[in-house]
Amino acid sequence: MLPKTTQQQAVYQRNIYLEGLKLKNNIVLWDLICYAIFPLVIWHGTREYIGDYYAMLISTVPGFIYSIIRFVILKKVNFLGIYLMATLAIGTLIDVLAGSAMQMLWNSVFYSYALSLLLLFSIAINRPLYLLFAVDVMELRGRDREILKQEFYQKKVLFIFKLITFGFAFQGILLASIKVWLIMNYGVEAFDKGLVLRQVLSWTISAVLIYGFVHIGKLLNYKSDAELERESRQA
């Protein structure tokens, strides 16, 4: 249940803001450490002793643990949380069942294409996934879920959410296609060569798509984090 008084609501929003700010300020650093640096270190440090497949499999552990921690930080089971955990579990399962390093690489390509198709399907049925994710995130910041749905399903706002969802689908297809090219040209070595490149491209495309969320906030006259922080301190 949300706080009822104005002062309590302000304090609540401030606490949520500060928690989110701490995560946001470190997200790129931890992404780099857990999704790129640790896997590369493990890959190069263990492949000579345990083989390519097991080295590649073990290198996914830091990202798996980190993803769970990020899920726990949400402190709530919601659509976004369920999606993250489901994709994480399925991704880990197909890695374990791969049987070889090369098959593991190809499985990740097929899985990326499948997730991109899921995003495109959500657009086709007028339920863009990133709209549903945004509802969950905004609800954590104290907004009413039903009101959010009414606001987000306005024609113009819904169209922008569809564009954002399409952008992330394109991102998945692009990164998977790059991985296909790397596998075809470098074989198992594509794991090493593709990690940093794909992470940088992922950040770049995501940064562009974030503008869509900012534009939606302006359309709906949502207050920025800085404004919420200022008002909560005044309260």
C-alpha cells in the first residue's frame, strides 16, 4: 500500500529515486564487469585447462548471478521481473544443453532471433512489451497502475512505445546477425571477438531508444527525477 499523506508520498518517492539513482550511476560499470570483463577473463584463463565449451559455460555465471541480483533489487514480482527471469532461465538452459562451444554460440544466435520475434509479435497484437515494462517500473516509483495503462494506451504514446519495442527488436536482430558473421569467419573465437563489440553496440542503440521514454514523459508531463528529488526534499 502506498503512503497516504503528501509528506509520506514525497519521502517514499525520494527513497525510490535514491535507490534507482545508485543503480543507474553504476549500471554501465557493472554491465561491463559482469557481461564483458569477467567472461573474458574466465574464457582466457580456463579454456586451456577445461576446454572451450566448459570455459564458455562457466563464463556465463557472473552475468547470471548479476542478473538475479538486479531482479532482486526490484523487490517485487511483476511482468518485467517474470520476463527477465524467464529469459534468463531459458538462456541458461540452452547453454547447458548445447554440448559444445560452437553449438552454444549458434544457440545464442537462435535465441536472440526468437526474442526479437517475440517483441515484434507484441507490437502486432497491440501490446508492446516495453509499454508493459514501463508500467512496472513507473508503478515502483509510486504511480497507479491503472492510470498508467490509460495514459500509455493513448494513440500517440502507444505508437512511440511500439517504435521503442521495434528498436529493441532491431537491436537483437542486428547483434545476432553480427554474431553469425563472426561465427562464420572465426568459429569458436567469435565468442572472444564479439563480446565487447556487441556490448558497445547494445549500449549505443539503447541510449538512442531511451530518448523515446524521455519524449513520452514530456508528452504526459511527467516530472523528472531531479524535480521529484527537489520536491521531496522541500516536503
